[in-house]
Amino acid sequence: MAGVVSRGRGRRSISEINMVPFIDVMLVLLIIFMVSAPLITTGVVDLPSMGRAKQRPPSVIEVIVGTDEQIKIRVDKTDPQPTTLKALAARVGELQAGRADVPVIIAGDKAVRYESIVKVMDTLQKAGVQRVGLAVKQLG
């Protein structure tokens, strides 16, 4: 609270902030948070899980991205054939042979930069490939 001091000729006010009410409010808030923190339940996050297909598709095109960003295409567990990113869309189109139901799976080592995988996905999307998936490592 501001006080008035009288010295000689003029009167001037003393401007001071009273910290006691501020400290009281902070202590009350601290006690409220300390009491209510253990009562808050932790939320459970339901992460999506990988489902298993009932049966494997008859034909699968696998695009393998190597650590050196070299792209290879493998069809139905045959030997991978190297290709470039520019020729990828045309090569996948040839392998699908007009059948849009043939899935394309992108596989990559964990050391591959994410940008390389996104470039491959973007190239396939622009080429009109409808069924594109990412290969996952099965546990157990």
C-alpha cells in the first residue's frame, strides 16, 4: 500500500509492492496442485497394431531402398533388379500390367534416410499406384 511521507515542503508517495498477498496465493496454489496431482489418472494411448492378412496376395512388387539410396525392385521373392527413381514409376507400371490390385511394398534398412522413403512414395503416388504399403519387421 502506498504511504505518504511528509518532509519539509512537499509530499511524496512511496511506491512499494506488498509481496505478502502474492506469497499467500502461491502457497495455496502449491498445496492445491500437490494434493490434486496424485488423483489425476494417466491417459492410456491405444496405438494401432499391425494386422495379418488372411492370405498373401498372389503377386507382390517390393521396392527396396538401400542405405546408399540405391533402389531395387523385387517381384515375388525373385532377385532384386536395380533401377533409378526416375524409372521407378514406369517399371512398376510395367510390372502391374494394368492390374491396380497388385500391391507395392516399400522396404528399407533402418539406416535409410526418411527423405528417401518419402521420395519413393511420392513417385509411386504421382504414377497412380493405389496400393502402397511399408514393410515392417515382424517380431517373434
